[in-house]
Amino acid sequence: MNLTMLYSKIHRASVSDANLNYVGSITIDIELMKAAGLQEGQKVDIVNINNGERFSTYVIEGQKGDICLNGAAARKVQIGDKIIVMAYATYTQEELATYTPKVVLVDEKNQIIAIKKELKNV
């Protein structure tokens, strides 16, 4: 049996922009993408801590500090909202024996303050 598990997340990022007139997606700082192991075009789930909205989109590369929701997703956030960006992967039972998700913690300017390999105390 395979299980879909959290692969990585960027925890409590601040929305830096919302661009309704873009095709769609979430623009993420390339350094945050690398730290979280995210690929351009990868599907992610977004949770808006401020208003409870939950939705899915895909990732595109951005510049330093960028966390921008584009297209229809721009209606689900306000600049300054705190969000969690989550990616998932499918694991075999053997892989689950050493499973540890990556959690990227950021500050108010979306700069990395810590990278953890656990879900506890985050």
C-alpha cells in the first residue's frame, strides 16, 4: 500500500502581492522553493491562516521575498495574510520507515529562519 503524505511545507509565509490579472498560480521566492524541495509547476495546497481559505494551485519561481497569489487565487488572500504552502508525495511502506517531511519556517519578510525535519512543535 502507498500513502500520500506531507512532503514539505513553507509555514506562515506572508503574502507579498496578489495579482488578479495573471493566468494563475503562486509565485514563490526561488530560495524558499529550493529549501522546501518544490519544483516549478508542482501542485501545492494553500491554507490562509487569516481567513481559513484552502485551495490548490501550482508553483512558479519568484524573486527574493515573493509570495504572490495569481489569477483567481488572488481573491482568496489579502496582502499581509499568513499562509501555509504544502506539497505532498506518495510513499511506500518501506519509504515510510524513514519518512520525515521538510518544514521551512520564515519571518515576516519571507526569509528562512529554520528548516525542520518534523511536524511536532511547528
